[in-house]
Amino acid sequence: MVELLFVACMAGSVPECRERSMVFTDISPAMCLMGAQPELARWVNSHPNQTIQSWKCRSVSFAERDT
């Protein structure tokens, strides 16, 4: 399982940021890195008042995800 972990902030208001994530079960971490920017662009298009400050891909286990 791979998680695309990113920090989204309200446009024009950097202190109002939240950590968000998307979890994928059918890709590798390398595939996540290659596909992250288009995926984040789709997310921003559906959340027009938000900006992405940072992002990373990481492997996670089911045990980590449930906590």
C-alpha cells in the first residue's frame, strides 16, 4: 500500500494548513512519485481555494493506516 501524503493550505492563508493523504493499493512507491503531480492537480481543481505546500509518497502497512 502506498500513501501520497500532502499538506494543503487555504489559498492566501499559510497558517491554515492540514495534512491530507490518498492511499493507493495497486501501485509502487515509484509509480506514486511519477503520478503524484497529476493526481494533486486533479485534487486542487476540485478544491480551488486550496494550495499544495508539500507532498511525498511512502509505503504504509495496514497496521499503520488503521491507527
